[in-house]
Amino acid sequence: MNRRIHKQQGLSLIELMVAIVISSLLMAGTIQLFVNNKQTYRVQEAVSRLQENGRFAMQFLSRDIRMADFWGCVGNIASVTDHLNPNTDLPNPSNGGVSGTDNTGLNGSDTIILQGAYGSGVSILSHNKNAASFTLNTVNHGLEDFDIVVSTDCEKADIFEITNANSGSSATAVGNTGATASGPGNATKPGLTYKEGEIYKAYKYSYSVKAGASGQPALFRSTNGTDQELVEGIQNMQIKYGEDTDSDGTANIYRDSGAVTDMENVVSIRITLTVTTLEDNVSISGGKISRDFSSTITIRNRVD
């Protein structure tokens, strides 16, 4: 029996429309999936950077707070003699190792000022009082001209500016008076007699929140008067000072700086940083995401 073979004549209009609708639905689903995955990636990336910024900012603050008010092994700030010409940007032991202000920074942020000797000390072999010259035990001492330093032998201490740092075979650090190319210079020579001791670099750090180079709020640190932007995205910084009111080495109450009765009794600092994402449109509401980071840091020199 013969069968008639019918050739394919093409798609009907209805079949074509159905195919287009199905393809459109599949394409819409694929695009939506792509958009959702991209947004999820943006959120995760923004939050990861937020957390990284919060950790970095807290690390900077924690390190400097722990070492605040350390002036070498002398122990007593009253034993430190200041030889520098007056300069508000530089360390001044008479102002104490810790101070701060309330609500003076960007977005009502607090500021904190930390002073002291930081880093590793360099051993002193001898001291020529008339020449204001300290002979050091190593040529690789790391001290440079115009560094602000503290010298101490555990009974007394001097703070002065190095006017000549020699790292040759006879390593020395000189603190003469007179004009200097940088820094305040010394009003007087370090005139105490040292048999042995150490020299440390001294710093005055001031932490605050300001507008950064990109326009984002950022954590800044001023080091002996020189500002440096440290971390972007720090929206706010609130600081509480833990005051030891019964001399047991433990904070009994945390107050704002203006409410502290005696900054010399502050033994720990409580920091709360509000950190935001740098990008907009990453939260459900379409704005930025914020997180708070808090830490309580002990001032080691005041509890040992």
C-alpha cells in the first residue's frame, strides 16, 4: 500500500508565539538569577570589606592604647624632664599619657590622644652630660636626626629632640640646643647623669574621624602633628574611659572623657566603632550596611 509523504511546510503563527513566550520566560528567569547572584556577591564583598576595615581600625587603636603612658622603665611621669621647646603637636608628659574630647569629630565622633614611648629601646652605654651625647650599644639603633626620644635609667628620664644621630662605629645620639631643620628643638640639654639606660622614640598620637580623600568618613591618626588616613568607612567612634576609683587596678566605672574625675586613674579604654560599607544600594532598603565593633583595651603601664 502506498503512503503519501507530506513535506514539512513550517511553523504556524501559534507555534511561533508559544516558542517565543517560553523562551522569554526562560530568559527572564536566567536574567533574574544572574541579577540576584550579582547582588549577593556585591553584598558579601561589601560586608567582607566592612569587617576587614573594622578589624584594621581596632588593631591600630588597641596597639597604641596598650602602650600609652609608657615612658620607659622610670614608671613615674613626674620623673620625666621635658627639654623640648613648647609645641602642642609633640609629646608632653605633663599633659598625661591619655586624654580625649567628646563629640568633636565627624558625625559627633570622639577623639583620643595617646602619648608615650613606643617600640623597642636602644641601650645606653654612657652619657656625656656637657656634650648632651649618648653613646649607644649598637650601630643599627634606628634613631634619626629630629626624632623625639625619651632616655631613662629607671630612676629618671629626659625627653628631647635628637639633633645628631650617628650610626657609625661610635653610635651616638646628641640632644643639643639651638635651631633645628625640623621639629621644635631643645630649650635645654638633657642634663641628668646616666650610667646605663635606654632610649625610646616618643610619640603623640591623636585618633579622630574625618572625611577621607575619597569623601568617605575615615579613621585618621595624627603622629606628632602629621595626619594620616588609616581606614575608610569609619562612620563614628565613641570612647569610654575606665576609671579605677579604688586603686585595685581594675576599672570601676566607664565615663565620657569630660566626666572622668582623674585621667591618671584611667586603666582601660572602651572603643565602639561604627563601620559602614563604602558602596550604596547593598542593604535591603537600598542604602549602606553598618556594623558596630567594640573592644575594651587595658593600658598596660597603669596596671602592671
